[in-house]
Amino acid sequence: MIVKWQRLVLILFLFVAGFQYTRASEVKKTRPNIIVVLCDDLGYGDIACFGHPVIQTPHLDQFAKEGMKLTNCYAAAANCSPSRTGLMTGRTPHRVGVHNWIPHDSTMHVRKKEITVATLLRQSGYATCHVGKWHLNGLFNKPGQPQPPDHGFDYWFSTQNNALPTHENPDNFIRNGKPVGKIEGYASHIVTKEAIGWLREKRDKEKPFFMYVCYHEPHEPINSAQKYKDLYKNSKHPTLANHHGNITQMDAAFGKLMKALDDQKLRDNTIVIFTSDNGPAITRRHPHGSAGPLRDKKGYNYEGGIRVPGIIRYPGKTKAGTVCNTPVSGVDILPTLCEIANVPVPTDRKIDGTSFTPIFSGQKIERKVPLYWQFNASRGKPKVAMRVGDWKILATLTGDQIKPYGDIRETDQKAMKKAELKSFELYHLNADIGETTDRAQSEPERLKKMSAQLRKMYREVRDESPIWSPWKWTHIEGKVIKAYYDAQKEKKKAKSKK
């Protein structure tokens, strides 16, 4: 009798194991691999195939020739953490509670109750990997807040925010919960090397994969290899070569990643999406980023802060060398990848994004939720924006200006919950890409309709957004970066005295 039961158990085990193996094999055959590449502070006009006259990006230029270029590609927000939040959750970041960038040890984070695209793909059978900048929590690799595995990643090689002390020889990467220490090289190539290593040796090759590659370039503190700086050595500005070289350096890393796909014969079954988290920073040290013809920069709700480069290569779906003018956003990534991977989109919460798969065949996107941006701490007057068709409306808010720094103040939290839309600007983007002519006065009926629509969505998002406990910014990164730049100044002084 015991022998019969043992045989039965063995037969059941083999049946289940065989079923799981068959299912995994079928999943691998029928669903594509997915790579999302996200740059940091790369402006709309910062690469050659989007019009930069000087910066060399040969690998991205080739990638655009092989895929589809998105001329109306938007980040989910005008700065880093909110933008990444929208991309991961498919929800406008203010709704999730990520109102601003997240410094080290901040109480603000993407809560565990949020569902990310990585979680959905992993649950459906994908192997998942994150490499590069994370920036979805303050307590990075510490107890108390969700870490990359809690948001869907099997494997992670990440930094909380920037590669520190600079892109050269960073020492703050964490691999699967363990500090790596100082790594020789430059951030984009370090990240790419890790990504390629995972593709070749560490992933479960019986599963399709989702890889989220987050380059730090060209975010401060910028540092580039001499061979890339030498490409721009004739510049009159002392820091331009470092900035432009940084983008070319990232482009070279991206080229290595694409070559690895070819070497492993993965190209034909892999969709690759390339984009940026927001517009150019144009900082005091490196005021060289470009938004092209767009108005303003990172941190603003005008086009220069939110419209970014976008390129997709999906063999068999996107036609080589095509250009798409249909607006798409970072919040569209989750529903798009879910549709591609045959994964149900969550129905227990508001998903603001819409699948943009129709653009692959030249069709229109039917949006139920308009494109929407909110940044209460924006340095510009408009804090909220919405696009419907070719028209864009922006609005200021009542109440005091919220400081664009890292502190979380109780007064600011209360102010965000009380603020209402105040004054409006209206632009026709198809005719006025630079947002130079406000049509609020000349289009009263359109303004009335769009302002009512914006007010409704704004209140819905505001009311859902959580309140965070007060927290004082510790300036951890700022101190590290300042120490680095101070050391560089001392080296220059010493060198000049010789």
C-alpha cells in the first residue's frame, strides 16, 4: 500500500513538474523579452537624432533608424523620483504620494501597497532585473521601506540616487542587498557590464526577462572618461566637454548593451524602450543640457521639463526608421507592457496610463485619462498641467510656494491638501511647440472646458495622495558631492602653482 502511494506521489510530482516546465517554455516562446532604458536628466535636444548639432550619439542614432522615434514622448513628471514612480506604477506620481525627489533617509517612498510593472511581470513568469539608479525610497537597503525585491525585482544592482562621489569609480552600489564598494570605471559602463553579466550568466533562461536599466548620466556630479571629453576639447566653456562627453559615454554603454543582445541572439524577441526621466538640468556647474525647441528645463511643467527623447525597437511590430508624433507618457509603460506580455492591468486602483501599442500599427490611442503633470514645488509658476490632443493647459495654485528642496514639512503637506487651481495658461502645441503664445484669452470656450476637466482631475489626485510624516533633509549626498568638487578645486590650485 505504501509503495502504491509513493508511486502515486511520484507520478503527481512528475506531472506538475512537467506542466510547469511546459508552461515556462510556452511563456518563453510566446512573450517577448523587455528592456526599458532610462537616462537621468537627458533633455529632448541632447542627442543627435533629436537634433543636437554637436553631441555625438552614434549608437542611439542607429537605434532610432532601426526602430520608432517618439517626438511627443513625455516623462511622468518634471523631476526624478516622481517620474520613475509614474513609470513603475502607471499612476500619476502625486496620486502615489511621491511629490518630489527622494533624498537619503526620507520618509517619502513608493509604498508596498503600490503594484509595479516589475511585480506584475514577475508574477506572470518573467525573470526581472534592475541595474542603476533606483530612487523610489529614502531608506535604501535599510529596514522600514520597500526595496527593489519588494517591487518586483529578482536581481538588483542599484544606487539610491546618484552614483557617488561621481560617475567615475563610484562606491555606493548595492548588489542584492550587499554593498559592493568602490568600482573602477564609469557609471554607465559599470551598469551596462552588470546588465550584460545578468543576461549571459545569472538570469533564468527558461523565462522571458524584464530588465530595467537606469543610467545616471548626465545627472550631476558629472564625470567622463578623457577619450569622450577629447571629442569636444575645442569648446570655449571649461565644463562643456565633460557634459557632452558624458552623453557620448552613455551612448557607448548603450551600444554595448545592444551588441550583447545581438551576440546572444535575443534581438528578434526583445522590445527595447529608451527614454529619459525628465528634461535637462542645466546646472550651475554644467549649463549645457538642451531641451531643443522646448521651453524651460527640469523642474518645470512647460515642455522642456517633461518632454523627453523616446525610441522604441520592437522587431516585427515597429517599422524601422519611423517617426511617431502621437503623445505617449511614462505612465503608459505599465499598461503597454502588460498588454504586450498578456498580463491583466490592476483593476483595484486608478491606472492613469494607457497602452500605446496602437501606435505600432499607426493607430490612435484612446485615452480615458488625459496626460497630466503635477509638481507643487516647481520653480515655475504653473504647478499643474494637462494635455488633450494638441492643446495643453497649465495652472498655478493658491497658497504659498513650496520650497523645492528635500525637507518634508507639515505645513507643506497641509498646503498641498488645501491648494486649488488659480490662474491658467493655454497653448496649442502643434502650432507653438515653444509655448510662446498664451491663448487663454483668445480661446475662452476651450479654456472653460479644459480648466473644468483639469480641476476635476487635480482634486481627485490631490485627495488620494498620502500625507508623510515630517522629516528634515540631512544633505548626505550634497556633502559628498561638495567634498568631491572642493577636492578638485584644491588639485587645480596645486597644479597651477607648479
